[in-house]
Amino acid sequence: MNAQARQGWLLVAPATLLFVGIVATPLAMTLLLSFNGWSSTQGIVPTLTVQNYAEILSDSFFAEIFLRTLRIALWVTLICVLIGAPEAYILRRMREPWRSSFILVVIGPLLVSVVARTLGWALLLGGNGLIPLALHRLGLTSSPVSLMFTETGVVIALVHVLVPFMVLSVWASLARMDPATERAAQSLGASQITIFLRIVLPQAMPGILSGGIIVFSLAASAFATPAIIGGRRLKVASTLAYDEFLNTLNWPLGAAIAVLLLVGIVAIVVGWNRFIERRYSQVFAS
Amino acid sequence: MPYLALENIRKAYGPAVAVDRLDLGVEKGEFISLLGPSGCGKTTTLQMIAGFVEPTQGAIALDGIDLSRLAPEKRGLGIVFQSYALFPHMTVAANVAFGLEMRRVGKAEIRQRVEQALAMVGLADKGGRYPRQMSGGQQQRVALARALVIRPAILLLDEPLSNLDAKQREEMQLELRQIQRQSGTTTVLVTHDQQEALALSDRIVVMNQGRVEQIGSPFDVYERPGSAFVATFLGRTNTFSAEPTPRGLAVAGHVMMPGERPATISIRPEKVDFTTDGDGLPGRVLTRVFQGNHWLLHVETPGGLCLVIRPNDGRPLPGEGETVVLAFRARDASLSLAGSTP
Amino acid sequence: MRNGPLALVFHAAFVVFLLAPMVLVCLVAFTPEGFLSIPTTRFSLRWFERIAQYPDFIAAFRTSLFVATAASLIAVLFAVPAALAIARYRFTGREALNAFFMAPLMIPHLVLGIAFLRFYSLLGISGTMAGLIIGHVVVVFPFAMRMVLAAATGMDKRIEDAATALGADRITTYRRIVIPLIIPGMASGFALAFIQSFDEVTMTVFIASATTTTLPVRMFTYIQDSIDPLICAVSALLILFTVLAMLVIDRFYGLQRLFIGEDKS
Ligand SMILES: Nc1ncnc2c1ncn2[C@@H]1O[C@H](COP(=O)(O)OP(=O)(O)OP(=O)(O)O)[C@@H](O)[C@H]1O
Ligand SMILES: [Mg+2]
């Protein structure tokens, strides 16, 4: 080992030790825990068994919850793309001082506690909330229907929580775009719509895809928002694990749910990343 | 009426005036350069022709048709941007085809014209590549092909060669000129590189602070600069203040040329020669620098520092520290009378 | 290029969507009624006054501030040497380590919460302040690391060589050149880490005890029982606090810079 490498390792040693000690170890223990048995009388039984996984994978109750989690995450991602990408483009085209002020408006909510924001949605979506009343007034529903404890409600609130990430991500890739390409297309005779669809959108695609990864993984593992809007009635994977841990006290089962959630998310994210790299390595610099 | 006519154009950004009182006529097939220092309004002028910037005042007409109400995408002009602005997510061929697609040209014809255009810029076999996989010079050619393939009424070039290294630039200059002559496309080039303007253009528009200083052929603006600005901006110039004497105009007491009023003499460094027959401006060589095909000498004279350029043709030259006498022919010098504005 | 009218309508709708829930919470907080309603006749501060009767909200707020400060400081202290090493030394495992340090971003906080709950209960430190802070250090470390790393990478290594060439020894070079150059990165890393820690609910729900509850967790558990104007008043105060913090950060550092990085265009 040369001097440079030695010094380098010396400098990273504290953080590495910290991470091995307090991240890797607990995670390994959780993995182990998910293979432990459990009984309501004895609590955790320190045997090695795949019984928890077998239970989750065979029971349609769990399957439904995991499917719901996936469905919600996909909807949230899709809607975030559909509204976040155009918003980023609109912001990009704004002039100062509007641009800076509205960027504050978009980033601002990221700083506000998720609990406070979700509370706002609970007020908006509840039976007497503005949205059910508005839907009723517009004649879309025969009576004000509460959106609390519904998938729709959870999706709306999660979009609100996560869409700033999409805007930021698309913004970053638009910032790398040469604005002269838009003018070039215009001079070649392209209309505004054509410019957006054929010049801007493809160049924003890396940002949309990486924003999609962020939004998807955060939506799939979100806890506070589905817990408040979905409540006990509409469980997702994370609230299910929470219940197993803090109410049923079946820790091994809860751990197995968490492990499956983690593995699922990591698999999807890694696959997605591979796809992006393969698709775009030729076209764009990393 | 010229093919492209700019009449009394003015562009102001708030209180700042970028272009003022600009009159310019470009004939069909002509190659015109806008030349001037940074910030003099060249890009603004080009953008007004292209339609991306709206003139505060004045009219632009193409082939007798007023352009002011026409959106950029309707003008049918070909533009090469300084950054090339190639679409990074499209192949070279798709880049070139884009303008034709917008014009709803048939598939077969698009393919054929794209091939032609790429062949013209020497990239016949590179159609399948992405811009990122090409060198600066190649990207430059793609941008040129993309602009030319739509058979534009006018080709607008904004410092198209400024991102290339010296050698590539020289090659591209030659090629650009050839392609322009071959296609006969009316061309407006923006540049701050005088060499480029001199080498390429039929006529040069020298701009300064938003105004036109002089319009003329390269030879004219170089040999007969219309103002002191043009003289100093284009090439290098020595200036001496001269006083009248009974025998003619004298610099620091040494008679140099005929004349009877106090004046400023401007003379190009390559027009100054060393003389041995006594009459002239005495001086001492401060530095002598070899520049390949010529020598550059700084000579200290009682009238101020004088730059002398001599061809590297094998004739002996004075060395550093030697005393010399400088002279030039009266018809090579230009005079501006003292007191009149330069 | 200008945005067309359609774009502006879309933009307005987007902004309303983003702000509506927070504005609504703040409005309801001022209701004079005893139930959830938007004040129509007058604004009342009665629900803000009621907060005083719930000392656990105030205690939770203090805990949040303390945990966020401690965790962010610790994270930055660990991040500085690690970032310097990764930015400026070439050694095997450098890339892998960087990915390793960023990993908590990929791990759902729920999983981290469960892992810490299990870990602490085995170590016998469940529900302690130390445990809580350690958990937060892990969560915020990638954010601190990212900012410090950006500062360290952006620094020209030759500046340091120049200092050495001018006769500065290693310690002096660090003290006079390297550290001053990465201080902005440390500050922004701290700010970003603080924000993340202060907002964290998911992991904290698992590892906070009654005495170490943070504000978001206290609010979360309160909302699970009931939603009333009181919790709206607490949220309104929290939103106000956040907006003030945001304006301060924006004034002195630039929110855009913190979240997006330097804008080159
Ligand atoms: N959008 C704008 N807003 C305000 N001022 C502008 C704008 N665009 C250009 N200007 C100003 O107008 C003047 C002319 O600018 P222009 O870009 O035409 O110069 P240029 O001759 O192309 O210079 P360069 O060689 O540096 O490209 C400059 O002083 C510039 O600062
Ligand atoms: Mg310019």
C-alpha cells in the first residue's frame, strides 16, 4: 500500500467504522431476525426458519397489501412525471425574478414537515373537506364522499409530498441542455409543441427517469402519509410492518415484511438504473 | 432593392442600446461578415434577422417581403449557432433530417437530401453517430449541413468557428467558403476574428458600439479604413502625430511625407521599411521576434514606438539594439487632420 | 422564450396544489370554533394559547432541535475527513466506499427504524437519547457527505500544491487553505442535514421513547388519535418556523444552491 492509499484509508476510517457499526450490523441483525420464529406466548424464538417468508408469500392478505403498495407507488410516480416535468420546463422558461421566487415555492414544501403537509391533506380530503365538497358541487359525486382511507387519497397526498423531487431532478437535466437547441429547432421550422415533444422532452428524459426512481422508491416506502391518510383501514407494506412491530409485537414477521420491501425496492431501482445507463450512455455524458 | 435589407434598425434593452441606426443591404449570393469587438451588437443583429430578437425600431425585409410579423420558424433561414446546438439525443442523420421533416418532405427525398448534405460537408459515413461521438470540427460540419439542407434563403452563422483550434479553423474556413460558393447561399457571418472576415467575405461590415463603422470589400476596409477605429481594429497600425514644415509633414522634426496641415499619420507595420539613404525617422530596434513567415520588430523612435513587419524572405534585417532609419511611401499612409474627429 | 397562457394556467394550478394543504392548515389554526373549520367571521388565537397546556409539544420541539443539531454536527465531523479522502486521494475501494456512504439514501427509513429498534433492544439502549441521535446521524450522513464532498471535489488540488511550494507545512496547509475552502460545504451540509433530521418521522417512530419524542413524531401520534384545531395550530407554528428558517437560508446561502447546486446556465 502506498502512502496516498494509506492516508486515504486513515481519513475514511472513522466514518467507515461508524457505518459498519451502526448501519451494517443492525441491518444484518434485522435480516437474521426475519428468519427467527415467533409465538404469542414466548415472543421471538431464536431458531432459523423461513416460516415468516412462507406466510407472507402464501397469504393473499399480504399479497394484496404489497400489490397495493406497488400500485400506489406507480401511480404516484406517473402523476409526478406528468405534472413535475412540465412544471420544471415552465420554471426554466420563466424570467427573473419570477423564476427564483417560484423555485422557492416548489422547494419550500420539501422543508415543511411531512406530518404537517399530510395533515393539510387530511383536512382537504375528509368528508367535510374542500375536495369532496367541490366534487359534489361539480356534480361528479351524488354526495360529498370522503377520500380519507382511500388509495386515491393516499396517491394525491404522496404526489404532493414527492413532486418537488421530480421538479428538481428534471430541472437539473434541463440545466444541462443547451438552450440554443430550442432555437435551432425553431429556426428549422418546428412549432412550440414539436419543440417540447421532440427536443426538450428527450433531453429531459434522464432527469425524468432518475426523478422517477427517487419518487418511486420514496413512495413505495413512505410511512407517515399512508399511515395518516390510509389509516388502519388501508394498509401498505410500511404501515403493515409498523403494526407487526408495535401492535402485534410479531417482530420477526415485521422484519420479514421490511426485508421484502427493501429487496423489492432495491431490485426495481437497480434494474431501472441499468436501463437508464444502457439507454443513454451513448447519447449523454454521465 | 437588395435581397436582404435592414433599414434604420435599432435595438435597446431598457436604457442600453445594443444596435443603433443600422442600415445594411445584402445581395443575393453574397457572403457578408459582421465584424467588431465583443459587445458591439453583432449577435443582436443576427438574432433580429433570425427573428429571435425583435427590433425596437426599423424594418427588415427579405426579397421585398417584410419579416417583422414572421415568426422564426416561418422565416426559412438556416442558422449555425456558436455552440452548434446539435440535438444530442438524435443521430447526425436525424439532426440533418429534422428541418426537412418539419417541412413535410417525403421520406425518400429526406434520405437522399440528408445523404447529399452530409457528403457535401465530408461526413457521408457518419450519419449513424451521435453528436457526442464527434469532434468539434465534425459537429461544426453537422450544424452546417443541418442549416443548409433546408435550402435556406439566408445562412446565418454566429461565430461558427470560435470553438475550433487554429488548424481546424483554417481548414473549416476554406471549406465554408467552398460550400457557400457551391451552394450559392446568401450568407451572413458574425465574427470577431478579422482574419476570418478577411478570408471569407465578399463584403465586411465593421461594427463598433452598435453602429456601423464601415462597409466594404475586405481589401477596401483593410487598405482604406474609413475611420481610426477601423484602422486600429483591422490589423495593426502605427500612428504618429505630424507637424507641417516647409518641406512637408514632419514627425519629431523628420520630414516623412507631403502635407501642409497638422495631422495624424496612420501606417500599417508591413508598409514601413528600413532605408539607408538618410531621409526618414531614426530609431533603435528594441525587440526582434521571429513569427514564421515574417519578422516583427519594435522600433523606438522620437515620434513614439513603431511596429515593423518584414517578410521572412532571406534579406538581412537589423538586430536588436541597432540603430535604423524608417521610411514609408506617402500613398500607403492615411492622414487624419488634427482637430477633426478620427 | 415566453410561457404561453396554457403553461401559465398549468403553473398556477401547480402552485395552488403545492400550497393549498399548508395554507388550509394555517387557516384552520385560527378558527374560533371548537371543531375543524375555516374561520369565516374572525380569527382567533385560542388554539395557539391551548398549546401551552400541552407541555409535551414544547418538550418534543426542544428534543427535535437538540437531536437535529447534535446529529448534524456529528455527521459533518465524520463527513469532512471521509470527503477529503474520497475527493483527493486515489486508493482502492474509493468508489465502493462512496456508494456505501450514500446507501442510507436507498434504504427506506422504515427499515432503518426496524433495524435500530432491534439493535438497541439487544444492546439494552432502547429509547435513549444517544440511540436516537445515532439513528439520525445515519440518516443525515449522506446529505452532509454530499455537500462536503462537492466542496472538496470542486477545490483545485493544485492550490494546495501551490501552498506547499510556497513553504507551508501540511498542518498549515490544512488550517489556512483546505479547511477555509470547504467551510461553505460544511455549513450547507449541516443545514441540509439539520432539515432532514428535523423532519424525520418514520425511523424515529420506532426508536423514540415517551421521553425522547421529537415534534413530528408527537404530532404524528396525536393525529392518529384525533385531528382537531389544536394540531393545526401546532402545525401552523411549525410551518411558520420552517418558512423563517427557509428565508434565512435563502438569504445567506441560497436555497436553490442547497438543493440544486450551482447553476451554470
Ligand atoms: N438580453 C439582453 N439584455 C440586455 N442586454 C443585452 C441582451 N443581449 C445583449 N445585450 C447587450 O447588447 C450589447 C450587444 O450584445 P451582442 O450579444 O449583440 O454583442 P456581440 O457583438 O455579439 O458580442 P460578442 O462578440 O461578445 O458575442 C451588449 O452590450 C450586451 O450586453
Ligand atoms: Mg455574440
